Amino acid sequence: EVRGSVGIITLNRPKALNALSPTLVRELVESAVAMDADTSIGAIVITGAGGKAFAAGADIKEMSTLGYMDMFKRKLFGELDTLGTVRTPIIAAVNGFALGGGCELAMACDLILAADTATFGQPEIKLGTIPGLGGTQRFARALGKSRAMELVLTGDQISAQEACARGLVSRVVPAAELLDEAV
């Protein structure tokens, strides 16, 4: 979708809380790269469908059939690194849960705007793993080492308000106004 000079990419798997699958990530990156090539687009907004989640992390059901080496060989979600090469500013409009890979996706964007109902976290520890897309480094840079370690090692979540106070989020707005503010 394009509104004026802003491209909007909506993660559209609301029944799965917009969980990141390899297909969704590939389509997201392809859309961002295409919008970056379009000189009429001055900014890109990424948001989640359904209102409950921006992205609630990786699709665990889909990943459960893969072993570690399968994920490593396939560079599962490695395409997200491509977002760093997009010159057009990317804004994450976080409208609910941004957990695990969803939080890492938001942190890979240039700016994060959050609905007042949004929550952020890296709960991978509860699955016996750690954030794998640069989340530990980005979290520490944004929140400070001690708070980031606490959240990564406990799997706890923080509110949009705390995320903003600590510098992870640029601004918190009422949920109903989020997309309009981002655009």
C-alpha cells in the first residue's frame, strides 16, 4: 500500500499474531527493496495486521520441524539484514506485541513508533535459546547493558512507555492514531 509518498508494509498473519515465517520475511524484504527503488517513496512504514501484534516472534510451529543445522544452513531470517541496506527511512509502527524476532525486526528499523498498548521483549530464553538476529546487541545499545541482560535472561517484557523512556522507542501514541502518526 502507498499513501502519498509513504509505502506501507503490513505483516498480515493476524491469526498467528503476525509470527515471522521465512515466506513472510522474504515478502517483507522484497517489498522494502522495491519501495526503496521507487523514487516517489520517501519513507516506509512496517506495521502488523489485526491490532494485537506487530510481530510476536518467529513462527515456532513452522520452525519446530527444522533442526539447528537446517536453520543455520538456510540462514533463516537472514534476509532481514537486507533492511540495513535500504536507503529509504523505515519506520516500525508497533501496534501490539513486538516479541523475539518481532522486537528484532522493529529494532532493525530506523525509527520505532509504538501504540500505547505495545509491549517489547526477547522471550527466547523461555524456549531454551537466545535472540539470534542481533537482538542482544541492539537491546543493550537501546536499554543499557544491565536492563537488556535482565530482559533477555528472564524473558520479561516492557511496556511501550518504558521502551520510550529508555530510548528504544521514539514516541508512544494512542493505538487508534498509530498508523496516521507513522505516515
